[in-house]
Amino acid sequence: MSNFLVVSHGNYAIATLASCEMIAGKLSNVKAIAFRQTMNQEDLLKKIAETAATFDELPTIIVDLVGGTPANTALRFKGEHPEVKIYSGLSLPLLLAAVMGTPMNEAIAQANDNAQELGVEAPKPSLNKEETRSGNEQLTPHQLSHVRIDERLIHGQVATLWTNALKLQRIMVVDDEIVKSPIQKTALKTACPNGVHLSILTTKGAARRINSGKYEGQTVLLLVKNPGVLRKLVDLAVLLPEINVGNMSTKAGTKQVAKSVAVSAQDIADFKYLAEKGSHLYHQMVPAEAKSEFLELLK
């Protein structure tokens, strides 16, 4: 795992790291330095050297601006350590891609692609039958391999971490109410990553398409807000061998069973029903996190 040191004018680097950890979880391989008005270049160079020495291997340095004091001071540090690589243009998309193991040239391209007008649907690549059968066949008729309960549906963790980890070709959102809401549908289309197809379906519509084998050969992530939707799918003959309970927020009448999961009595009944029907339930907020047996958490 590569190490990263992010340096900026003011608290930007610290805040960017905090935002990144909000999505990716705690990152032991990334540290941040703020260059403040009370510091000179010698102070910053000393801080960079001290922080770099705390890593087991010298870090890649990402700074905010070309020609700024953080960049110029990082270059002085590189003069003493020629093997260190330095990149400018610190941003949340760049850092997030880098810490997920994306090569820096690709991470920069992803960060550039992130700058776009929102609310305009980007064209999706075609996905014909021959293309789906030549890929990694994660799907068979009547069965979905990647299922996640996430109240926020498509957000940072899904759009970046899970999309990259699972190499998704399609995200399927199943929600009987969202289908009726043009505003919510537009928001989901905007949030869907470039190059990934999006299906927004009713429960019955999703079951019909899954059971017909429409997505056979595609790598699909099924997203729902609560286990009740999955219970309906199972009753419609959809097989759900693995279910990741990722995020359910705290509400009145719920109890917290994991950092990002709170459940009601009805949720518990639905989870037990799914388990009885053969679904393996686990909790995993981000791909780098270990899976936890969800039924154990319910206890």
C-alpha cells in the first residue's frame, strides 16, 4: 500500500483528508500538513521531513498549487530524496482515487473527469449481448451476486469505492417511490459514475427483468434503502445469496447495531426472513473494511 503526504495552504489538506476518510474509512497511510501564515519555508520543510519519517516508506506528496510554497518546499525535500514523487492539484477525487490504489496518471484523469456540469446526463457506453457475455459473469438468471442496503443509494462510497472494487457495469436502484419522482431520478442519474449504466425500477419490474436473465453476464450492484424491498424480491423468486447491510440511518424506534446501521423491529423481522430464505447477511461499509456477520450484530 502506497503512502501519501498531502500539503496545502491552510487547512485544505487536513480537510480533504477528513472528507476522504468520511468516504473510505480511516486511512493509516495518509497524513496531512497545513502551511500557515505564521510559518516560513524552513518551518514547512522541517514539518514535511518529520512527517515523512513517520511512514515505513517515503510517501508520495500531493500539493495544492504549482508554484506555491507547499509545492516549492516539497521540491526542496525531493532534492534530498530523489525517489519521492510529487503531484499538484490536490482534490478529494484525486486523493480518493489514489488511496484506492489507482495509478496516479489514472487518478489525475478521474479527477479531471469529475469536473463537469451536473444535471446533464452523460452518454453511457453500449452494452450489447456479445459484450455482456465476454465479461466477468457475475450474474445468472434469477440471481444477483452484489446486493447492498444503503439508505443514501448512490453516493461517494458507492460511486467511487464500490464501483471500482466490483468493476461495475450497472447499478440497479429498486424503489417503488423513486420511480414516480423525476427529481429523485435525475439526482440518481447525475450521481451515477461515468461508464456505468443505471436502472431505476419498481420491485416487480426489477424481479421481472432479473428473472428473465436480462442482466446475465453483467456485473450489477443492486441498491435498496431497506430490507423490506429485498424481502419482496425474494418473494418474487429472485435469489439473493449475499446481502451487504451498509447504511441505515438512526430514526425514531430504531436501535443502532453498527456505526452506520440502525434497525427497527420490522427491519429485524425482514432480515431474519431473508436469512431463512438462504441469504447470507453481512455488514461492510467500504471494500477495505472486514466483513462482519450481520445476524451477530443484531444480537
